[in-house]
Amino acid sequence: MEFVIDDTGLPCTAAGIGGVFVEEKLTVESVCQDPDNLSIIYIKALIQGVYTYTPTLTIEWEGKSEIFDSKYIPNWKGESVESFPINTMCSSQVVTLAYDIGVGIDNFASLKEFNIKLTFMGSSDEILSNPVMSDIFKSSNPSFEHLFIKGMSPTPYNLYYDSITGKLKIQYLDMGEVPCLCSINCVEPTSDDFNLTSCNDEVQEISIDANAIVGDPSLATITFIDSIGNTTYVNVNAMVNVEPIQMTVLKSEEPLRNNITFSYISINSTIISNEGLSYQIIRYISNEDNLKILKDWSSDAISSFIDADILPGKTYGYRVRFKGEFGDISKSSQWATVVA
């Protein structure tokens, strides 16, 4: 006896029975706070599948968990979905969802982070009305989780000194994995204010007056404050204009060798933190035009070396320079010399 399933009224749902297969998936493109009302978050997502979908949003914070479906804002700024369920038409739909989560969390202004779980519940009236189909075709109810950090501190990717303006330049690039994780509206290094957003693939730069930096590291704390008072910090230990003290070099016999040592100290006797720091040692033979990199950039916790590649009667000079974690390079120390 031939067994036939009637998939009438189930366009593309009956995958593998004769319909067209449509993979079910959820892709979230961005999660943002509304810059005009940071109580509101909006989510841009692509939902694909053969069902109609109703989203449900769960927020987790400080050990609490609550469903925020009642805080949904239809037609937010003319962008968010007006009503549910969402009909994918057996294909995919790009949707914007907006929720006023601030009204449901008492300490939202001081809350630093919260976890978002978005689930698209899939269903089909045709499937539900057919007991055979309802056992075969079930949505996976695709979901997405994201830890939303308010007042995110962007990380510098480049730091350099502009000798013409006397400014320490700090550049930022690619603030987040998605185009918008934005809640940073102002930046306050020292006494200056800057506007800095946190959007993907965008280079931004701030400057700090560095004319007074002579020989020592520039220690700067940059405070990021968003418009509702979330505060985070980035500490910058800049090597710009730093001059390390002269290395020590001693000749030894049997076998012939030079013992060289550098210290994490500036010419002004200021201790230089080696956290995130690397160093480079340069050598010359006979004159400064005959240079060689003896030890290229390294963060090894070693500050003493032996140079056995030397010849009797030759003059050898050694100097060191440092590189900070953001690529900023110090001056070189004065040459320390010895005759082998």
C-alpha cells in the first residue's frame, strides 16, 4: 500500500517530501542602545525559515532573569516590527526589534552589563492543525545570546607623538564586533572633551598635550563617560619621549666576551613599568655607521646578555630602546662603549 502525505497548504514546509528546503537560522546584525533614550535597546536581525515567528526577549542581570516581551515598542522610529508573528514567506526577513528594558530594571542607570537572550518561536497554523505534520515539522526556535556591556572602553590600536603640535595622539579602530555597541558619547582625557563613538571600521583620534614630557613615561588615564553616567577607564603608559638610562657593559676574558645589561629606568631615575613593554638592543662595531640589531623586539623577562661575537681591539657600542603596548617607541639610550 502506498503511503502519501498531503502537503497541500504547506508551501516549502514539507522539506524532503517534495517541497523546497529552507534552512532555519537566526543572524543578529547589531544590538544597540537608542542614542536618544538609552533605556531602549534595539536589535537588528535576519530570521530565515518556513514558519511564522514571534520573538521573545529575556534579560538576565545580577542573578535575576525576566521576560521583557511586554516592554516591546512597535514601530519604534518607524523601523521596528508593528505586530507579530513575523511571516518569512518561506524565505528570510530582516527585522528591527525595540524594547524599553530600562523601565523594567530599577538600577538600570548604574547597571554595567546585562545578558540578552532573544528566541524566535516558530509555528504554522497549517502544521498545528494537522497532527501528522505537527509531529514531523517542528521549529528549532532559533535563539541568540549577547552580553551587552554599557560604557564599553575601546582599546587604542596606535599611539604616537606629533612633534610639530607637541601632542600625544591616541587612535581607535574597530570598537566592536558589530557595527554598533554604542553608548559612549564623550571622552575626557585630562581637562579636554572629545566626541568618540564606538562603531565598526572607523578610525578616530584624540590628542593629549605632551610638550612637558621629557625623558619619562607619559601616564594618562582616559575616562569614558556615556550620557547616563556609565564610566570606564583606559590607562596609557606611553613610551613617547622616554629616554632609558645608559646600559652597562663589561668586558670579560677567557673566553673573550662583553656582558651587557639594561634597566627599566629613565634618565630622570624614574622606574618604567615593563607591563606590556618590549625592548630592542642595537650594537655597533668601531663606529655608529656599522649598526646591527643584537636583540630584536622582545618581551622576555631578561635584561642581561652576553655578546661573544667580538674581536680583540675593536670598539663596541650598545644601546636599548623600548616599545609600548600600542606601538609607541621610546628614544634610544646613550651609547655604552667598550674596547674588546
